[in-house]
Amino acid sequence: MIQWILKKLMHSMGVIYVILDSFTKHENTDEILGIKIDDEFQTMSRRELCSYIELKFGIPQNSFWSLHSTQKIRLCCEILRKNKVGGK
């Protein structure tokens, strides 16, 4: 029962976050952690960025968008590992 409550609470917080984020002006997005970010990505919304990922990785539409943040990070880590992207 507690897991159900926690998941519902996290989902509600996620919805609130997405709504608030849509009204937020993100400045200084041209570089993140020393990596140059393409102009196109700088102007995309969260929804558009998720759709881009779905398209490029052949993931069903709205499936990446509907994942929780930690699931998205885990998936991207696994993709990076399998593609041997990055250093070390």
C-alpha cells in the first residue's frame, strides 16, 4: 500500500513539475557541464525533447515521455553503455 501511495505522489509531483517547467525560461542552455548544446535542442520543450529521443531510438511514441525521471536516466545510461559512448 505504501508503494502505491509513493508512486501516486511522485506522479502528481511530476505533473506539477512539468507544468511549472513549461512556464520557466531556461537561460544559459548553450552549454551543460561543458558540453555544447545544439541551438535546436536549446529551444525544444520537454515534450519535444522526449519525442526526439523516441524517434531516434525507435521507441514507441509517448513511452519515453511517460517514464519517471530515474527510469529515463537508467535507460540513457544503458544505451550509452551498449553504444560505448563517452570515455572510460
